[in-house]
Amino acid sequence: MSKSLVFISDLHIGTSSELGFSESGVNIRDQDKIDRARLVSDYCKENKIFGVVISGDIYESANPKTSHRKIAAKIIRLLSKVCPVLIIPGNHDYGRDGCSLTEGLYDIDNVKIILEPEIIEFSGRDLICIPHMIKGKIGFEKAFKEMEKAYAGKNAILLCHVSALGAVSSTGFEMRGAEE
């Protein structure tokens, strides 16, 4: 069995449907995500991949429709039938009330959802997992420093969903910090 991991992020299920809908009524962009999940599942099976990490932004909206939740569950079930799936929620994976939108995914076998910073062993590797930190909870920098201190001198992989200050998107949007 391989000790390789497959890393996925930013599915954004429920993005606009400007491309139209499939014959079954699914947004073509979301149908493409289901089709890509099948390809990833096949790849994981063929290459004996030990785990899949989904690092944030499963949903586009803080209030995903039931149909979008079903698509997310379908994708995660496809992957979890082949190997363990680790979900680290991103900023789009929390409702307006600050609650995680992953609750419908807990019932799927072979899936672990990280809601608080923690260090775990997954697929034979030590992972420092830090989900997107919402207001009122510990901030990313503090969580990172605590994890770094707890894991000083050891070999681990950091998995998180954060924005890089100073990064510029293809549309020209620049990530900035809080104004001083």
C-alpha cells in the first residue's frame, strides 16, 4: 500500500450555473466536479493511494442548498469507498452563524472532519491540521504557534486553509491584512 496522499481543495460546489444544467438537472460545473471525483477515485484505486485530503471550501455558499449538500456527500462517498478521506474545512464551509456546514458528512464511513486544530496520524504520516478559524475562536497564527511548539523538531505535514497576504488573483484581487 502506498503512503501517498491526494490533496484537493476549493471544490466550491454550488457555483453559478452560467454553463447550464445536465440532462439530470445538475449544474454542469457541479457535474464536472462529480466526474472529476470519479477520476480521482479511479486514480486512488489504481495507484493504491492511502488517503485523500480535502482542504476547504467544499461549498460556494455559507447557506448551501440541499442539492449541493447531496453533491458534496456523493463526491465524498465516491472517494471514501477507495481510501480514507480527511476534511479540513475552509472559510466557505461555515454558515453565517459560525457553525460548520460539514454535519451532513459525518455519517459517511472512512471520513474524518477536523473542526479544531489538532495533530493526527493519517495514512502513516503525522499531519498538523488547522481548519479555517472563524471569529470568536482561536486565530490561525496562535493555532499555528501552538502546533509548532507541540511538534517542535518532528517531521510533519501542515494542512490548512488560509489566504496568503499579498497574493493577487487572476482577476486582480489582492489579499490584504487588516488596516492598521
